[in-house]
Amino acid sequence: MAGGLFDGTPQLATSYASSTSETPKWMQDAIFNQIRLATNESQKPYQEYAPETLAPLSEMQKQAYANVATNQNAWRGGMDYATSGMQGLSTRGTDEALRTAQNQYLRPGLTDQNLNRGQGYFDQASQYSMTGSAQPYLNQSSSSAGNITGSANPYLNQGSSAAGNILGLANPYLNQGSSAAGNITGSAQPYLNQGSSSAGNIMNAANPYFGAATSFAGNITGSANPYLNQGSSAAGNITGSAQPYLGAASSAAGNIMNAANPYFGAASSAAGNITGSAQPYFGAASSTAGNIMGSAQPYLGAASSAAGNILGAAQPYFGAASSTAGNIMGSAQPYLGAASSAAGNILGAAQPYLNDAGTSARNILGAAQPYLDDAGTSARNIMGSAQPYLTQAASSAGNIMGAAQPYLTQAGATTAEALSDKALNAANPYLRAASQSSAAGINQYMNPYQQNVMDVLARQGARNLGENLLPVVSDAFIKAGQFGGSRMGEFGSRALRDTQEALLDKQAQLANQGYSQALGASSGDLARQAQLAGTVGSISGADLSRILQGGAQYGNLGQTAGQLTGQQAAALANIGQTAGQLTSAQASALGNLGQTAGQLTAQQATALGNLGQTAGQLTGQQASALGNLGQTAAQIRNQQATALGNLGQTAGQLTGQQATALGNLGQTAAQITNQQATALGNLGQNVGQLTGQQATALGNLGQTAGQLTGQQALALANLGQNVGQLTGQQASALGNLGQNVGQLTGQQATALGNLGQTAGQLTGQQASAFGNLGQTAGQLTGQQATTLANIGQNVGQLTGQQASAFGNLGQTAGQLTGQQASAFGNLGQTAGQLAGQQASAFGNLGQTAGQLTGQQASAFANLGNTAGQLAGQQQQNLANLGQMQTTAGQAQQNFGLTATQAIQQAQAQDYGRQMQALSNVGALTQAQNTLRGTDVAALEAAGQALQGQEQQVRSAAQQEFQNQELYRRQQLDWLSTQIRGLAPITPQTVSESKTSQGASYGASPLSQLVGSFGLAKGVAALGR
């Protein structure tokens, strides 16, 4: 045990003992002999293995590595082309096309140019003056107003002379009136007879057209039936035309996925260019909007100038009115004197008028007779003038179906052609090839693999068994003296069993790998066949769609031709109706002219009689008449001043209207400029939206490509997992492969089913086209019947109008004869009344003369007003022309907007087609690169298998050489092991030792420390 600080450690003591053993003599001899043999064996030189131990690369591996080098960057040309094209398209956009269209159709100065087109008319309108045009007539009105009394004097004088003979003058007229009254019915009878004849012929004239309309109306269904039957036949064939595709879909397979990641960058670039592509249009819109007030300014300035000239334009008339009003009494004085002088001749002044009244009354029916005769001729010719047009209309109406028939026939032939199975026939070879099972033709892919890989492995295994394993077993049992024994048979059976198990396991792995690769290659070929079938079917289906569209266009052309022919017939019928109406109107007008002539003659007689009556009345009212004349002169002068004032007011109003019109023009110009700015802003917004849509579309393409690539990666990962599981689960792996083949077949079936659906849809469209053709034929036939019925109705209406015209002529003739008799009676009555009213007649006649002169002045004033209105209308017409020209410019601008949008859309569609083509190039390049990689992998795998077999052969040979070299050493080792197990090789001495604790102790730690300190002190003392 250990001591304390002051205690030392107990000391230990060791004791030794030994024993010796000797090796027998025979053992020593055997050991010496073994040493000699081992010495001889160790002194042999090293025997180097001459043959190559590593198998070289097979020719297939060399070809695969060469193909890898060749395939490097082989995809770059197609992908760079597609990527470069996509990047160029993504940054290009449609802004350049829009900018070019803007420069052509939406130039900044286009608004001013469009507005300036109407400026010439506006300038011409501003040069017209309503007051200037009215001034000559107003001057004449002023002159006539001053001559009222002077113009009345001759009539007053003649009335005074004729007053003494009133009754004698009335008798002849009364006698003629009595004679004319008895002839009223006789003069109307011929026209009434012709009207009755025409009225009875109304239904007969319309009957032929009604008969033809009835015939065509009954044939509506018949003309439509052929097309409806073809439509029904085509509709019944929808399922039949789709059936081949649906049947082939049950046994075919195929689908390809492609990636398109580079489009994300293009989408980002296009999205960043949205504002840039829209900016030019926003700038142009801002510039145009800023010019709104500038474009309106000229018109507003002109309006302001015209408005400031309103009072100036009216001032001359106001001055003339003031001057005239100051001379009212002076202008009346001469007329009053002249009236006093002329009062003595009142009756003489009336006599000429009474004579003329008698003459006019006798000539009432004679004045109307030429017009009545012409009216009768025109009324008889109503149907004749309309007949040529009605005949042509009937001919055109009968030809409606004929005009449409060629187009309808061509539409039927084109639609029938689309019924043929062109799409199915074009796709059938690929469908038949794709409908084969992936496993059916697998031998053509497996046979080379079995011969070059699996058969070679089997031969090598058999040779290794016969040349290596079995001879080793035989040699071992021969040396052991047990050759031919049961143990030897057991060892040989085990070697054969192990070799077969290893060989069969390796062959199963290789067969599984080869079958998977062969099945994949077969499925890929079938998928390409199915894809080709879908592509060919789609192309043929597109051709059939175009054929059907062509048939529909032919049908539309037929319908258009029929409608045009029907419109032509309707137009001709309208022309005939118009001709008849014009002839009827002519007859009515001539009848009215005759009636008017008779009325005017009667009015003339009445007026002359009234003049005579007035002349008689003037005899007793001469003094009053002279006073009234003076008063009338003053009133006329006052009226003249008022008229001039009104003229001034009218001039001011016209100038104000001109200013308003110019202001409206300025407002219109501003509105047009504002519309242009709005349109440019909308264009910019549209451009931005389209660019954003383009970026979104590219982003969606990239997202879709990424999803497809992710799905493809997931599928490849699943395939790798399946391959790993195939090592120990061959049967399950083959089942999974079958499941994959079924899925591929299902996908291809879906694609072919879509083809069948497309074929059914095309057939349905064809049936619909035939139905539309039938409906069109029925509509055209119905239009033809309606047109003929309208023609018949027009004929009946014209005949009725003819009868009505004849009736009106008879009525007019009777009325005129009655008016003639009434006129004669009135003349006689007037002559009797004049006997007692001669003096009053003279006064009235003078008053009438003054009124007539006043009416003349009023007529001149009306003429001046009319001239001013006409000038205003001319001015308005020119302004309307300017507005129309400006509207036409605006329409041209709208056309420019439409053209710009169309150019932009066409450019965007062209870019879309280019992007689709570039996408297809990238997909084809990727598919080609994938196929190259598949070929290289297959070639390298086969070459690696060959290299592995060669390596196994060489390794086996090297192992055999090493086994031969080590055989003697192994024998020596075995013999040495046996000897070592028997006895010691040399004499041996065994020593034993034993340790025990003694009674003495060693120095304690404290004593050791004190001793060390004393030693150090002693050394230090020696140093001094």
C-alpha cells in the first residue's frame, strides 16, 4: 500500500525458475526437410504473368465514345436558332408596325388636314350676304310702295265710265251661264266611262303575277328537299366517319413531351417592354390633345369677328327706315290730289274690266280642255308605261332559283367531296403500324442482343466450368486418392450448380435489361408512328375544313345571287310602279292644271266683275275715297319704314347666325381633335395590352414547358426506381413494363379518339352546311314567290290608280262646267247689282287700285325676304358641304385607326406563327438530341457488356496462372501447419518469475525533497 508524506513505499522482491523440453529426432528431420524445400522454393525467380490483365475497350464502346464526342453541341445549331429567334421576337413586339401605320394613317397633322378640307366651303359660305342679296328687291318694294295711288287711278277712271251700262252688260253672261249649266254631266261622261273600264280590269291585270307567285310558293319545300336530304344523309354518317379513328384508338399508343425553358427569359424581356411599345402613341395622343384649342382657334376667331359685325350689317337698313319714316306725309300728298282729280271718272274706269270678265267667263272650259285631254291620254297610258318594267321584274323573279343554282350545285359537290375519308386514308398506314403491340415486334430488337451478349456469356460460363472448375475438383481428389468417390461427385455437382446459378442469374439480369431496352425502343417507334398518324390526320382534317368552308362560301354565293336577282326583280317592279305612279301623277297634274286654268278664268271673270262693281260703288263715295287715299299713302310710307327696320333686324340675325355657325365649326374641330387624341391613347393602351399579353403567353409557354420537363424528370426517376426493383423482381418488372405500354396505348388511343371526334365534327359541319343550303334554297323560292305577289299587287294598284285618275278627270270636267255656269250666273247677278251701286263701285275700284299697288310693294318686300333666305340657304349649304368634307376626313381618320389596328393584329399573328415554328424547331432539336443520347447509351451498354466478358476471361486466366504458381507454396504451408501442430520445432526453455513484498521501505517524498534541496545547496557552495 502507498505511504503518506512522511512514509516511504514498501520494496518488492522477484524470484526466477526455468524448465527445458527437447524436440524428437524424427521431428527435427522432417522440419529440416521442410525448411530445405521452402528454401528451394523461395530461391526460385519471380515468374511474371505475360498476357494483358485488363480488357481493352470494345469496338462498340469506342464507337459510343466517338458518338458522344460527335454529339457534343450537335443540338446547339437548332436550339441557338430557336432561342435567338424567340429572343428577337420577344423584344421586337408590334410597336414598329404600329409606328409605321401611325406615320401613314395617324400623322400629327392629319386632324388639321382633315379639317382644312372643308375650309374652302366655309370660306365661300362666309362670302354670302343675305341682306346684300335681298337689297335690290327691297329697293323695288320701296319704289312700288310709293306708287300705290298712281297705279289705282286708271282703274278708277275706267270704273266710272262703265257704271252707266251695268245691267246691259250682265244679260249676255247670264244667258251663257244657263247654257253651260245644262252641259255639266255631258262633259264628265267620257272620263267616267274610261275610269269604270279600268276599275273592272284591276283583278285581271294582277292575276298572272298572283298565279306565278302561288306556283313558286308551293315549290319552296320542293326546292329545299335535295339539300335537306343530303344534309340528313351527312348527319346520319357522323358516327360512321368517326368510327375508324375510334376503332384504331383502342390498339395504338404514343405521346412526346418537350421542354421550353428559354422562353421565360423572352417573356420577361417582352413584359419589360410594355410601356416602351405604348409610349409613342401616348406621346402622339398628348401632342394631339394639346392642339385641340389650336385647331379650333381659326373658326372661333372668325365667329368672334362675325358676331362683332352684327350691328354694322343692320345699320344701313335702320338708316333708310329712319329717312323713310320722316317723309310719310309728304309722300301721301301727291296721291291725295290725284285721287280727287280721278274721282269723276270712276264708272269709266270699271268698264274694260267688266268686258274682260265676260270674255274670260265664256272661256273657262276652253282654257281647261287641253289639260284635260292630256290628262286623259296620260291616264290611259298608266299601265302601258309600267308594263315593260313589270315584265322584266316577273322575268327576274322567275330566274331567282336559276341564278342561285350553279353556286348551290357547286356547294353540294364541294360538301360531298368533304364526305370522303381522305383524312382517315392518309392516317391509316401510320395507324396500322402504331396499332401493333410494343411486345409483338420486340424480337427484331432482342435478337442481336441475345447473340452478342447472352449467348457469349453462356459459352464463357460453360468453358470456365469445363476448363477450370471441374479440373480443379478432379486434381484435388486425385491427389487425395479419392478420385471417383461420392465426395468428388458431390463437389462436382456443387460446382456445376453454382456455375449454373451464377450464369442464369447474370443471364436473367441481362435479359431483363435487354428486354426493357428493346421494349422501350419498340414503344418509341410505335409512338412516332402514332404521332405521324395524328399529324397527317390533322393536316387532312384541316384540308377538309377548308373544303367545307369553300362549300359554305359557294352556298353563300348562291344565296347572294338569288337575293340579288330577287332585289333586281323588286327594283324593276318598283320602277314599274314608280312609272305608273308618275304617269298617274302626270294625269292628275294635267287634270289639276285644267281645273286651275278654269278656276283662274272664273276668278278672272269674278275679279273683273268685282272691279265693275267697285267702279259703280265709287260714284257715291268719291270724297271719302280721296281722304282714304291720303291716309293710305301715309300708312304705306309708315309700312315702308317698318319694312326697312325689319330688314335691318333680319340682316343682324343673319350675321349672328353666321357667327353661331362658325363657332359650331370651331367646336366641331376641337371635338374631332379630341377624338383623335382619345383614339391615339386607346391605340397606345391596346399596344401595351398586346405586349403584356405576349409576355403572359410566353410565360405560360415557359411554365408549361417547365411542367412538362418536371413531369418528364419524375417519369425518368420512376423508371430508374423500377429498373432498380427489377434486380430481384423480374416478373413484377415485366408487369410494370406492360402497364407502361398500356398507358402509352391509352394516350395514343386518346389522340386517335380526338381524331375521330374531329372527323365526326367535320361530318356534322357538312350536314349543317347541306341544311343551310336547303334553307337558302327555300328562302330564295319564298322570296321569288313574294316578289311575284308584290308585282301582282303593284299591277293591281296601278290599274286602280288609272281608274281613279279617270274618275277624277270626269269629276274635274263636271266641276269646271258647273263653275262656268256659276260664273255666268254670278256675272249676271253682278251686272244687276251694279245698276244701283255705280257710285260706290267707282270708290271701291279706286280703293282696290291702291290696295293692289300696296300688294305690289309687299310682293317686292317678300321677294327681298326670299332672296335673303335663299342666300342664307346657300350659305348653309356651303357650310353643310364643308361639314360633310370634314366628316369625310374624319371617316378617313377612322379608317386609318382601323387599318392601324389591322396591321398590328397581322404583325402579332405573324410573330405568333414564327414563335410557334421556332418552338417546334427547339422541340425537334431536343427530341433528336434525346434519340442520339439513347443510341449512344445503348451502344455503350452493349460495348461495356462485351468488355466485361473479356475482362472476366482475362481475370480467369490470370487467376489460373497465380493458382499454379502458389500451388507448391500452399502445399508447403499445409505441411508446415501439420508439423507445427505435432510438436515444438526446437528445444525450448520456459522461465517463470514471481514478485513478493519485502519488509524494507523506500524514501518518503518529504525526505526526497529535503535531500534534493540539500544537494542543490551543496552544489551552489561548490560553485563559490
